[in-house]
Amino acid sequence: MIKLYNTLTNRKEEFKPQKGNEVSVYVCGITPYDETHLGHARAYVAFDIIIRHLLNRGYGVKHVQNFTDVDDKIIKRAAENGVSPLALAQVYMDGYFTQMEKLNVLKAGQYPRVTEMIADIVSFVQKLIDKGYAYETNGDVYFSVEKFKDYGKLSKRDLADNRSGARVEVNEEKTNAFDFALWKKTKENEPDETSWDSPWGKGRPGWHIECSVMSSKLLGDTIDIHGGGQDLIFPHHENEIAQSEAATEKQFVKYWIHNGFVTVNKEKMSKSAGNFFTLKEIFEKYSPRVVRYYLMTQHYKSPLDFSDSGLESAKNALQGLDDAYLRLCQKVMKNEDIADPDLIRLKNNFLESLDDDFNSEKALSYLHELKNIILNELFASDKRRLAQLKYLFESMFADSLGIILPKTQTDEDLQRLLDERNAARAAKNWPEADRLRKIIDAKGYKITDNPDGSSALTKKI
């Protein structure tokens, strides 16, 4: 039984999809105006673990993740660079996929873009106007928050709180300062490609409306899981609820899931604070496999404090897992279904930790318990049990946690060097064995000498 923490109710709940084993999932995607960063990685690795576990538990998952490919930030950055806004967005969308592939994040089933949904957005906005929840003023359309009686139920804010922090931008003509834009009229000097015809004049969608329209069109009026970073709870997700439920008169989302922030020295990572790290920068120093492992060392709801020391610890932990697995592969190549009761118990404990609000931190502890079992039993004569250990490691490490398995060594030159070193050791020619070890080490591999006289190679992370 899967239990998850629902931000809407502020409690852990048993997960019950609307349609049996079919699960609809909508995750807020990026606004592609800059490089993909560590905060993005935290969110999408967290939801990748969630998707993988749902699949492993037998659910069919329909997963949608959007791209906000037209936005003030994109238009501004494109003007600074002297390029087309849509071309700029495409560059950073391509970059996003490149970095997520390195992190082994499963692709969503669909990636809708705002620019592909304009007609649907216009229709949705008109519906809100017709129902009395929205109003037009001088080419802009706003949602009237006071008309939606449940506003604030996700963030637990009331209108008085919102009013005290609300502000009116230049050229905005809201009835109330805390109303939010559904449609924004075209500003002077904005490019034609970011402007579309509408009943209210030329313009483009506000930020919040896109997710309501995309999720409704692709997943239905009520979806099972919707999520993103904690910074999206208010105002983005709060506004999504208001406009969706006002339009459909149905519950918008059953379960809201939000991942914690990435912090640096306990402060939220942000460009304004100067503590901002792109994945490109991080991958120059650390393998994406290490970064993925690091992102799983804290529960997805908890803040993750970024540091080189944390990444070094993750690197060392992952190296130990790699070493155990590759030494196991040297002993047994085949896999065998788990039959031993103690291994079945370990597998169930691992899966139950993920059943409990997708607790990757606890799941990793069971993976390391398995590593210790492997190291203790590497030289046992029971090949059948070793084959079961290999199967269990791969299902936990790769299938559930999505860490790419280390590659077994196939380089002929490297294998020749290892064979020569083993021969030197057998002849007790220790200077030659040491010389060959240093050559292998310089090629980026470490050697583990086993008690039976064999040696195993592991690529250093």
C-alpha cells in the first residue's frame, strides 16, 4: 500500500487512484530561458523516483510535463541576446533533455508547450469570463480571486494575507491587487511571434492558466497527482486550483506533492543570492550518476543542502556499490529470481520504504545492506544465491532508483594489463605488479584483489 504526503490536507494518505491501476500525473516543467540547474534536478529526480515506483508497483502511469515556452523572462533574455524568443526557448529545452538524460530521468509521455495550446487557453479564459470568475480590462484578463470562495486551501493563506503582500505592476488595471493575469495584452516592442489574436485583442497567456488547460486537455478535469517544487505552492498551484475548479466545478487534483528546496549554506539556491549552480557546471566535476545518488540521500520533501563535501560522500558511497556489483558480476553473470527468504524480506523492506511517501533515503540504506551481504558472500560456493543477489541489486539500484549500472570491463588493452599484473603477482614479482597497477590506476580504474587470487576492476567515479 502506497502512502504519500498530500500538501492539500497536510497529512500522509493512502494512495487511491481514480481509475483502478491507472494514474494521471502532471508535473510543472521549466521556463526555458537559461541553463538547467540543480533545483530542476532535485525536482525531476524526485518525481522520477515516484514514477518508477508506481510503475514497479503495477500502475499504468500517464505522465505530462509542460514547457512554458513563452514568458516575460524568455522575451527579455532573447532581446538581450538578439535572438528569437521561440528559438531561445528551444535551445534551453534541448539542453534540459540533454541534462535529464545524463541523470537517467524517464521521459514524460507528453511535453505540451504553451505555444501549442493558445486556442485552448483562449477558450478556457472565455469560459471563466462567462461564468463570472474573470474580467477583461483594456486588453488584459484577470481572475477575480474573491469570487472563488476556497482560494487559499492549498497554501493555507487567506485573502488578508494575500492583500498585504500584493503589488500592482506598471500598466496593470486590476480590480483588486491580488487578482492574477489569465491573458496579457501585447506590450510595446514585443515580437510578433509571442503575440496571438484573442477576443480581447492581441496578447499571450498569463503564467498560471497554461497548466490548468494542459492538464484538463491531456489528463481530464480531475488528476491523481500534481506536483513541483515547494516554491510553486503559492501562487502558482493555488491559482491553478482556483481557475480549474471555477471552470469545471470539479476537484482539480486529488494528491499534491511538493519537493523541498536545494539550499547552499542553509540558504535557498537562487540567482539573486549568487549561489546558483547549473548542471553543466556540476557535471564538469562530478558524474551525473553521483549527482543522482546525492539527490536521493534526503527525503524529497526535506531541504537538500548543496556542498562539495556532500557530493564527495555520495561519490564514495556510490563507488562502494559499484565495486560490490562488479565483483559480483565477475563471479556470476546470470540472474535468477529471488527465492531465499532473507533476500525476499530485504526486497520487501526496500519497496515498503518507497511505499512510505517515496522515501529514497531509507531505500538507499537497504541497498547498502544488500552491498554488505554481497561482499560477505562473494566467495561462497552457492552460485544460485549469488545470481539472486545480482538480480536483487539490479532491480533496486537500476529499476527502482534509476542509477545507471556500472559497466563491466570489456577493453582488451586493460584486460591484458590486468592479466599481466595477475601473472606478476602469481610469480611474486611485486615491483612489476605495482608498476602495472599504477598504469591501470592512471587509466581511471581501481583494482580490488580478492582472497582467491583473482582481481576485479572498477572504473573510478
